[in-house]
Amino acid sequence: MRNILLASTSTIYGGEYLDYILEDIDVLFKNCQEILFIPFARPSGISHENYTQQANLAFQKINKTLVGLHTFKNKQDAIKNAKGIFVGGGNTFLLTSQLYKYDLVVSLKDSINKGTAYLGTSAGSNICGLTIKTTNDMPIVYPKSFNALGIVPFNINPHFIAKKELDTHMGESRETRIKEFHCFNTQPVIGLKEGSWLEINNATIRLKGKPNAVIFKYNTTPYEVLPNTILNDIK
């Protein structure tokens, strides 16, 4: 049975790291004392070690321990043997590049689909879509492929902000960029706002948190869905 949380962000405005979702994380990892942390996205370019230490501070609040994947010589075995996995946010291109570099894409997907508890935030959620083409990140490195894990049957746009929420912003809105994506791609895209996440239990995909999400489909007018909406038909 698949047991997954895919969050838009690790931190909401005014809060501490993971605090807004910590109760759900505790439930997700109820059978795990030690969780494998994949720090490859390196937000702000911090080291793997510093990122692991930072994330560990949050997990100590629920009496859990993170162990960084970078410390394992055999990274595939580490993923296969993990009871719980957390992939943190940062740069999605860098994260994807490292997963392909160490040949971890298949083993990570297999572990998640076989029931290993999985938490992704931001970039860690992005990689669970069909591709990473709807990330907001700069392409600071060139991964072997833009294809992602395909845990959900759509793409994800974390940190989604509607144009009406940025009245003074004169650059491209997220809606505009996703419209550009759909000029060349047909995959649906879910815009996940801050403070929202996807909860996946086996085959059921449910929107959680307080904000609505925005659904973008090829040749279709975007529409919003409410929290607790089941999203299995977004294909």
C-alpha cells in the first residue's frame, strides 16, 4: 500500500521548518524510527551535511532521526532497505541530475510503489510527477532526462501563486508559464499553493491543507478544487 505526502513547501510564512505538516508526518512515519533523507536538491547551495542537520531539527520534535543518503556507499541498497524516505526541497534540476547520476530513479520509484513511506517537499514533490518541466527552478545543471518518477499521473507546480495574488508583478504568472507548457505538452498540472499537500494512500490521491489547488489540463480552462478533493481523475 502506497503511503505518501507530497507538500508544496517545507515552510509556510511565519512558521518553522515543516511545523505546519508535522502531525501528518508523524503519522506517515509512525512505523519508522530512522528515515532516509535525500539532500541532493541543496537549497541555497548548502552542503548535504548541513541540509541533513537542518532537517533533523524538525524530525527531533517527533522523536525521529534522519540519515543522509550521501553517507552511504551503496545508495541503491540504502533506498531499498529504508522504511521511510524524505526528499527535501531545493533545486529540482540538481536533484534529478543526482538521482540519474547514481542510478536511483528506478529503485526510488519501486520503493515508493511497494509501500515505503515517502515525504516530498517542493523539489521532492516535483520529482513524483510525470516530468519536472513545471518546476519553478532555474536549470543550473542539465539532468540526463526531464522524466520523473511518475508516482502521480500529472505534473506538479509547487509554490503556486495565482496572478490575482500578485497584482503588482509584471513578469510571467504561473498561469502563463503553464499555458506555455501546454503548447508543447499534454500532461495535466496541479498548482499546489503554500500550505497544501497531496496525501496518497494506495491508489487514492487527496488534496490536503487549507488552500484550494488549481488544475490545468490541455485545451481546458483551469479550475480550482477544494481541500479534501480526491484527484484520481486528473489524467
